Amino acid sequence: MSLFSVSVAAANQTVLDVHGEIVTYTPSGGVAESPTVVIVDPATVDDASPGVVAVIESASSEFDVRPAKGGAVTIESTDYTIFDVKEPRPGWLRVALKK
């Protein structure tokens, strides 16, 4: 692993340690797991796409199964469906959720 990769992984872990919350992620047709994520945008009303939208981010290593469209995330007993997943930087995922 390069020094850059080690530095990025350490920074990712620090973000999760300080700001992370445990949620439940269930892949479509899969088994639930409990990754630590950062809630970037809490649930808000989105006029462009009706429904409640939230955005979470996390290290990809937090997930046994990579999040994908159609999977489910539960945050504090509220269920969301994944509608978009992006990797804004290596080893880090941004997951958009819709209620």
C-alpha cells in the first residue's frame, strides 16, 4: 500500500471515529450488516424528486457487500432505499437515500 493510500485510509477512519453513526444496511436480497457512516445531509424534502432524501458517506471497507441501488438503509428506525452510489475519492462512498 502506498503512503498516500495509507494516509487516506487513516483520514477516513478518523472521520468515522469522530462523526460516525452505526446504521443498518441490507443489500437487495441479502443479509443485514451494521456499518459506521457519516450522515452528510440528514433527511430533507427534495422538490426535484418527491420524497425524503438523505445522504450518507463511509469508507467502502465498512461494507461487506458494496451498497447498490435498491438496497435498504435504516437510520434511527427510519427506512430508506438507496437510489445512487458514488465513489468521490478512492475508498470512500457517497450513498443517496430516498424514503
